[in-house]
Amino acid sequence: MRAVITVVGKDTVGILAKVSTLCAGFGANIIDVTQTVMQDLFCMIMLCETQALSAPFAEFVDQAEKLGEENGLKIHVMHEDLFNSMHRI
């Protein structure tokens, strides 16, 4: 099972580190990351393996959203199957 994590917000130091720390704390293995800064807007997409999570997937999602709120970011975690279904033509 994999998850797609998107992060958008004002660019500040340590965003990648904070999201990576959250993933590590739940046992999610980061497979791939792409990020860019457009003027002062930080945008990141992360792909993680989540089959070995130490807590339910819903708790991981909730904590990611909470992390985003605490840091002025929008963090969205979506199961890869749902992501793929939404993006089929």
C-alpha cells in the first residue's frame, strides 16, 4: 500500500524535514519526492509505502493535516489507489 502526500504553502525552512519526520514516526517509507518553490510558494509531492504504519492510516492522515495547520501549510494524504482512480481519463 502506498500513499501520495501533497504539501503546499508559503516557503519556510524545514518543511521537508517536518513531513519526513512525521512519516518516519509512523513507519512510512518515503519512496520518491519532488518539490519546487515558485516565487515564495512551496509545492511538494511525496510517495510513501504505508503497509508498515505503526497506527491506522486514518490517524496518519489526521496527524499530517494537523502538522500542516500548525505550520501554515495544506498537507493532503491520499491512498495511491484513490489517487489513481481520480486521475484516470
